Amino acid sequence: MKVSSIPSLRSKLLATLSAFVIAGAMQLTPHSTAEDAGNLYNTAVDIRMGERYFERQCSRCHGFDATGNDEAGGPNLTGRLRNASTDVGIFNVIRNGVQGTAMLPVAPDVPDATVWQLVAYIDSLRYDPSSVVLDGDADRGASLFTGKGDCTSCHMVNGAGGRMGPDLSRIGEDNTPEDLLIAMTNPHEEVAPRWWTVRVTGPDGEQREGFRMGEDSFALRIMDQDENLWSFRKSQVQNYQRVEASTMPSYEGELSDSELDDLVAYLFSLRREVLSQ
């Protein structure tokens, strides 16, 4: 009995060892397949990161606006997708490619998090604003925009308002409700260079500050708070400093959660199809 049990024990040990080897090999395999656990990388920041990766790596075949490139064979990604209908399916197509097509897998060293961010960006291309249900009320938000929020002192909507901030007439076209809320509660998170401010000490020794309207190797132009334009030759200024923070104050704590919801609803309603009605 003891002799006959040795092969059996050896077989069990070999089977167990093989299981560990196979499991280890699966962990080391560069290509992975996602399971349906949902996309954890789907915030506004993730979407922007996915867009940047897309522009660098995917736009040659799918077009810079993701509407496709017939010559390169990349399909339009803004509508119904041929090879995937879920986030997991899109992830697997990006990670592993599509055999027999020009769709190659991403490089093995690209982290799964980056692939999920790319999935989030592709999802955003198929975003249907009419399907979004918001807690706020757009009419109340419009009153806040012109009243308590004092937004019109800096922002213009449909030709009315100030010029010290971006024109918001169609802000709802390119931003999700989450984007809009972040812009109001954390305006410094992402500031376009057009809205940086510059402090310039001119040749006369006087310091002026304004929005960075234009800059190259030799010259600098700013617009001050009174909307006056000032042009300087860099060789003649005493010094200048760029400030990349936003001039917009945060509404965090200044407006209640319900008021922020109302403002988001109003801003999200500002789209071309709404203005044309």
C-alpha cells in the first residue's frame, strides 16, 4: 500500500505545481481580457486622459475627431460599434486587437488603467445629452446665472454678458454635467492657456496684469480688467510672469448643493439645438 501510494502522491504534487505554474504564467501574460466589473476610470479627468491618448495613438486610423478614416481602414467610433457593444467589449478590442483586421492590440506595456480611460473617452463620443436626467432645474439655474451667481459679469451667453471669461453659449455641447460641476467647484483643475493671466512690468516701470491674449518669442499682448489691450516687446519689458491659475472663484461653499445642481442644469442646456429653437 505504501509503495502504490507514492505515484499517486507524486501525481498530486505535480498537478498542484502545474496549477501554480499556469496561474503564474497567466499573471505574466501581457495581454489581458477584462471581466464585466464596470469601468472605474470614467471621471471627467479620465475621459480627458483617454482623449489625449487617442489623439496620440489612434487618430491616424480613426481620424482626429474619431469619425473614421476610409484610407486607413479605421471605422467611425462616434456611433454604433461593429466589434463591441459594452465597455468590456471595447476594452478587449483595444487590448487584444481584432484578428484579420487593421485593428492591432495596444502595446503590452500600456497599463489597463490607460485602456479603461480610452474606453471612457470612446463612450463619451456616443454621449446622448437628451438621455441625461439631472436633479437641478434649468430655469432656476438661469436666474442664478444672472443673479446670485453674478456669472454674466465675466461670461457671455448668446451675445449678452461680459468678456472676462469664456463664452458659454454652447458650453453644454462639449461638457458633461460632471465637467460643469468641477469647473464651478474647482476652477483651477484645468485652465486653457487663453485664460492664463500675465503680470508685466513695462519699460516705464509700471506693472499691468491681464489675460494672455497672445505671445510668441518676441512679443506679448494682454487684456486688462477694463478690456484694454496692451502690447509689449519682450526685449523692452523689465520682467513678466505667467499665472496659470483660473481667475474664476470657486462656488464651493458659496452656493448650496441644490443651487449648484440648478446651475449645472442651466449650463448643460446651453447647446446649439437649444439656442436655435
